[in-house]
Amino acid sequence: EQVAVDAAVGRISCESIASYPPGVPALLPGERIGAETIAYLRELADSGARLHGASDPNFETINVLAEEGG
């Protein structure tokens, strides 16, 4: 499911997101999303880095694993 980035903390990522430059993945599918990762990716996006693999180029939403019963 697609959720707001701030609501993704603690959820499981369905996206692989790497900033370019340098091109190193910051988030991989199956990884639990931490507040530090969100802050890092937001800082990169705000500085003009491209978030390769992000479904939302503005980094306002992110795809996460749907919660059971949700």
C-alpha cells in the first residue's frame, strides 16, 4: 500500500531507494523503515539529489507492505 512518508516509520518497505549521487541504496525491499532513514532520504531529496527507485519522485509517499487485516 502507498502511505505518507511520515506514516511509513516502522513499516516494511516495498521499494529500493538509492540517492544519485552517490547511487548507494539507503532502503531495500523487506527492510523495516526507520525514522533516521526517512530523515536521511528527505535531506537528500531537499538538497536536489535524485531518489532512484522511489515511486514518488517528490518523496511524499512510499510503498510499504500492507498490514494484515488492514
